[in-house]
Amino acid sequence: MKIEGKNYRTIWFENNEVKIIDQTKLPHKFIIKSLKNIKDAINAIKTMEVRGAPLIGATAAYGLVLSIIEKNDLSFLKKSSEDLISSRPTAINLKWAVDRMMKKLSGVNNSDILKIALDEAKAITEEDVEFCKNIGINGLKIIEDISKKKKDVVNILTHCNAGWLATIDWGTATSPIYHAHQKGIKVHVWVDETRPRNQGANLTSYELNEEKIPNTIITDNTGGILMQRGKIDMCIVGTDRTLSNGDVCNKIGTYLKALSAKDNNIPFYVALPSSTIDWNIKDHKKIPIEERNSEELSHIEGVDENNNFKRVRIYPQKSKSLNLAFDVTPAKLVTGLITEKGICEASEQGLKGLFN
């Protein structure tokens, strides 16, 4: 996708370094950052310089490449893999990518291991691009059907950032929107601000603007009244982990949007590549829900009138706060899952119908 008219991906390998777009500086500054070793990769994931389940997975894969460049030693590689997995607990793509890489590298000679690791990391990124493109093609049909019936602009609500900045290209929730826009279907996106890190306001609106797609930022609590007033035709969100029974773990606030959609008879879709499916955990209460630093709530970052970065406190100094990063939307609230292989109901039967 584009930034200032130029095509970019979110991550690539160049001159034995991993290049990323530092998302903590968006939308105010566009900075390409180099990851030079495994610690850089882990820090990029922890500090959310890269974020979004598919991109976290790709960064972890390239992180193991950096580990091998830094020290071609099996015990060091194993420790690197463990540190990567523990860097962020909720997004299943992280462990999926590390496990896939380590399985590929098992028993490989030291002289061959770097090339094999790099090839596999590149395969993971290319696969994600293809998956997200197909998610868009499959989800496009839903938007087309609404457009034909409505004969007017299709209003779509999304939550957090499940755009191309959360993947390698295209995005998950945004991919159907981008495909619809490219086909000439008129769409407008209601963008949840998504407190506390404001990924909707800072990232989703930013990338939609770059693609010239009409959008409006709203506070997280505005979606309900817009649904009541008939201002939203459908919801599409992403997911950091979807269980085999169709339960969806996504950015905090997703569950409340699904409840509002259900109450107002508005379709609520979840877009995901198959790498985001957790086939092992059956009970959503066993999903590790990340609790992040409370300062993400009590402080906010932005630029002043002179375009200088500032960080300010907005809470009383003595107040305590709880910062859970994700919640779980039960399958019964999900209209359908949009995957690279098609659309299915949010259930074990639905998922197994697409994936053996």
C-alpha cells in the first residue's frame, strides 16, 4: 500500500538488517528503522514499533534470522526463540511463526542455516501478503452485496488497526475495504479511536487517508449510537487470536462493539489469516490476556502547535488504572469469519470446513 504515493511493505530484509516502519511515530513522522540484532527485534515487538498479529509474527521470523547473523549457535537460537515468544503473549502469530521457523531449522547444518532461515522468513511474509489479498477478495463480496441493495455509500465501522500496517500489505479488516475502493464502490469508514494507544486514530485513519478513502474518527463509545441511528451498515475487525470454536480475541473494546451490532441487527465480521487460528485452546478464559503498562492510560503523546512531540499526564497522579489490552468476543456475536480460503460461520464446524 502507499505512503505519500510510494508503495511500501511494513517489513523487509536489506543488507543483513531488518527494516521496519516505526509505528510509534505515526502519523506525525514517517521513520524507517533498522533492526540489527535479536534484542532490536524483541524491543520492536515489546514497544509496539511493530504491532498487529501478522506483522508481529513476521518480525519474530526475521528476528531469528538476526539471531543467526549475530551468533550462529543452537543454544543462542533457542534462547532467542524463547525470548521472542515471551515478548507479547496474546497474538498467536508470534508463537506460530517462531515454531515454524524452529521446526524448519531443526537439524540444519550451521553452514546452511542462515540461507534456510532467511528463505523461510521471506516465505512467511509473502504468504501473509497473499492471504490478506485473498481476504480482501472474499470480503469484497459482502460489501458489494450491501452496495447493490443500498445504492449508496457503504458505511463500515472498524476497531483498532487491522490495516496493512498490522500485516505486511493489504491488511485484514481493511483489505475488503481497499478492494471495494479500487473497484469503484463508494465506502466510508468509521474509525474507532481505540484507546489507550489510539491505533485507530493514529494508524487506520492515516493509511485510509493515504489511499484517499473517506473516513471519520470517532471515540470508542460512539459506535453504539451511530448503529442506533442507521449510520453503520457493517462492522469488520481483525483478531489477534481466534479459537477453533470461533471465539475471537481482539483489541479491547471489540466485544462491546459486537454487542451493539447484535442489538441493532448489524453484521459483524472478523477478518483473519489462518495463521491467527489457535487450534489448541478450547476455552477463551485460557487465552493469555496481556496487561500493559498503566501509563499508556494515564499519559498521552502527540505534537504541539510547533510540531514537537510531547507526552503529558491526563489522570490524577494518585489514581490507579488497569490496562488490559484485549477482550474476547463470543462466536455467537460474530456473523462470519473472512479468511484467505473463504467466509465461514464462527464455529468449529465452519473453520474445519475451510481448513483441514
